[in-house]
Amino acid sequence: MIKLTINERIKFFRKEILHFNQRQLANELGMAQTGISGLEQNGRTVTDLFINTLCLKYNLSEAWLRDGIEPMYMEAPTFSLDQFARERGASELELQILKAYFSLDPDIRKAVIEHFRSQFATVKPHDFSDIPDTPEEFEKMYPPIEDDEEKYGGEDHRIAAG
């Protein structure tokens, strides 16, 4: 297989992938048609600015444009909800619930969200005023239970489960 030059890859991408003429690509990139014509001529220098612009605009791989290294396009980052949930300790049931929720019709999901939003709106946040500030205050409110050893003189008098 014949390896294309960067100039030939630009022309190939414009004609065979985008199906644009030089003027159309120039308009898309905010340049003159003569600029595209020049870049497609073998041996012409292709600036880093043009490479970056073309790659960003069309999600092209810079390695492909510069050197012909596949793949042509940048691979989109992937997100796995299963992996995300499992990394956070989700059970199989929780994964099934997530999948069932996202398989619902979008209008039904919206209704479910609105239902829960309205339910949470009626829940009043706890003011925590009844929580003691110190361990001593806590022990006054909730005295510790005597340990069996202290209560019965050091021997454990619990009944063994049979």
C-alpha cells in the first residue's frame, strides 16, 4: 500500500471523507480557497495551527494526519455505568435498578424524577439541636449499660446458646 503524504491526506480527507470542494473546506475553516489548494500540493509545509484546527474541527487523529497512523479519528472517551457503579460497590440488584431506570421512556423517567423531587422537597432537614455537644452530655442523656463482668463480679453469667 502506498503511503500518502500529509498533503495527500488533507486532500483525501476533504474529497473522499467530507465530500467537499476546496472552497467548502476553506469556508468551514475560515480560510481562503487558495490556502487549501496550497496545502494539498505535495511538499508544501502544513502548519501546526492548520493541523490543530483540522483535527479539532473534525475529531481527526493528529497521528493520522501527520503520519498516516490509524485510526483516522480520535477515539471518543468511553464511560461504563456498570464499571462506575461496581467501582463504588454496587450490588447486582442496584445495577439492575439502574439499567431498568435508563431503559424507561424519557417522559416516564422525567415523571419519576419529578415525583422524587416533590417528595424530597417536603422532607425537612434535621436541625441537630437535640444532639449533645460533649461526650459527658451524651452520657447524661444515654447512660452506659453496665458490663456483665462488672455487674456480676468478674464472671460471665450469660447463658450459652445451645
